[in-house]
Amino acid sequence: MKTVVQQMIEEIDNQQKRYIDLAKKDKKLSKGVDAILTATTLLKMKAKELLEAEKEQMINFHIEVMKEGLIEEGDKKWSDEYLPKISKTAEKHYQQTFKSDK
């Protein structure tokens, strides 16, 4: 499974490949393709930055859900001692669910 930002990066890669193929077929398109590749490369760089923010949001959400579960159990009270284990579990869940090949 891929996150929305991972999908966007993949789409940018696909479009860049398409434009490179067009430029190889028709050299007159080279300048325009160069401009498009520059712009899409900048977008891809920004998307990769946002990928880290998205990851943090997803992990934090997972932590909050697990934290709420502990609080609602009644026999267990939430305390900060659970946070390292929950954080590790949330990180592991993200890595397993949204593993990227890139």
C-alpha cells in the first residue's frame, strides 16, 4: 500500500519518463521538456519533504488511537511509560503498511 504522497511521487516519475521519451523522439521538443523536467523535479523534491511530514502525522495518529485505547480500558491508566513502546509499534506499523521501494 502507498500513501497519497508516495503515489504523487510515483506519478511525477511516470510523467517525467513520458516527457523524456517524447524528447528522444522529437528533438524540437527538447527545450520545453527540459523546462517541464525542471519544474516536476522541484515538485518531486517538495513532495519528498512532505512525505516525512505525512509519515509523522500517521504515526502520531496511530499513537493517539493506541493511547485512547489504553485510557478506555479502565484497568490500565495511561502514563508516559507506555509512550516508547507505543511509538515503536506505530513506527513499525507505518513501515509495514507503507513500505516504499524507493
